[in-house]
Amino acid sequence: MDPLRAQQLAAELEVEMMADMYNRMTQACHRKCVPPHYKESELSKGECVCLDRCVAKYLEVHERMGKKLTELSLQDEELLKRMQQGTGSA
């Protein structure tokens, strides 16, 4: 696979993953913060605060997980390089 095509696939996957995260966050925060039977057409102040906090927490956890997964991936790559160097020199 050529590098341009790989880059395009990676970009498409990233967009897909972000859309999935947004949908999951929307569903989870709506379920948590908005009662199933609406009393008013507008969100109450409590619902807005709940939604703001829910979204902030969701995004913070998503960011932390991304950083940790990147860190683990880099560690795996480094380990693989060391193993290949050890095998190549033997």
C-alpha cells in the first residue's frame, strides 16, 4: 500500500472514531442528564450543568486514554525494534 493511501485510510479511520465517540458521548450524557419525559422544551439549568460536566469528563477520559494508548504503542514499537536488533546481530 502506498503511503498516500495509508494516510487517507488513517484519516478516514480517525474521522470514523471521532464520530463514534461523539455519538457515544451524546447518548451517555443525554441518558444521564435529561429525564425521559420532557417537562419543558428547553433544557433546565441543572440539565445544562449536568451535560457540561458529563461532556467535559467524557472528553478528559478520552484524551487520557489516547495518551496512554500512544505511550503503550511507542513502548511496543521500541521493544519490537530492540528485539529485531538483537535477532539481526546474532
